[in-house]
Amino acid sequence: FVNVLDVTVVLVALPSIGRDLDLPPQHLQWVVSAYALLFAGFLLQAGRAADLFGRRRTFMSGLALFAAASLVCGLAGSPEVLIFGRAAQGLGAAITAPAALSIITTTFPDGGERDRALGVWTAVAAGGGAAGFVLGGLITDGLGWEWVFLVNVPVAALGLALTPALIPESRDDGAPRRLDLLGAVTITAGLVALVYGLTRVEE
């Protein structure tokens, strides 16, 4: 829910962020792009890491990073810190999402039970995207744009507290023993360069 929420909830807060941090409109899109690029670039490798090192451990690591990055974003006093925090948030989301999906597919047996679990997971993710626009407006107007990020911290803390009690550890002993981190870094850097070029095309 929060992984998808953090894409749309920020869109509503962008004007306020731009005013408070003196971020020019042409650079404001990096608040969104930094998250999306890191999320996309490391998603596949994070899924393999979950199979290799343990799905629960990977899920909790991603959730902890997501919470810490959300705190950095909420306390950011400069555009550079905010964009760095958003990139770290995207990386945390990339680690968390495939681990969560893998936990579902290994926890529930094949058939109707797994189908229902995947249906709930998909519905929750879709709900996060839709709710982001409404919650973004309410939170930004009522509490300030900082709380668009800070609201993630108690949610993630609750998830970290409950995960050891609710989710057993599992891994895929047949998974490839090597992670292509260089490939993930390369594709992410390429995407960042492409987006940067597109944003500067008028110059």
C-alpha cells in the first residue's frame, strides 16, 4: 500500500514542496522520478536477493530502509536532501515489493487460497495508488507536505514489529548465488541520464 501510495501522494504535495524548498518547476519532477527510477532499476535484483538471503529478512530490510528514508524526506531542509531521500525510498520499495509477493506465493498453497491472497495484495496496491491523491491533499492542507512522508514511519514501524511474529523465514536454495548489482546500477544510471536529458532538452 505505502509503496504505491508514495508515487501518487507526492504529486499533490509538489507545489507546496517547490515553494518551501525553493525548488524550480523544471527540477521538481525529480521528487517523483528519483523514487520511480530506483524502484524500477533494482526490482529484479531485489527479488533474487529475497530468494537467496531470505524473504522475511529482505522484506524487513527494505521496510526499515523505506522508513528511514521517509523520515529523511519529512525532515529535509533542502532539495538535495529530499531527492536523496526519495531515491532511498524507491530503493526500499524495490526491496520490499518482490519480497512481499514472494512471501505470499510461498505461504499460501497453490489454488483458491493463494488466488485470494494475491487478489487482496493487488487490491491493496491499487487502493494505495487511488488513495494517494485524496490523502495527499488532506495531509498537505492539514499538516503540511512533510507529513506526506512522515506518515510512513509509524506504518513501517508497525510492520517491522509484526513481521517476525506473523511471517516465517523462507528462501530458495536453488536460486542463483550471484546478484547482478552492476547491471542494476548500470540500467538505473542509464534511465537517470535519459530522464535528465529529456528534462534539459529545451536548453
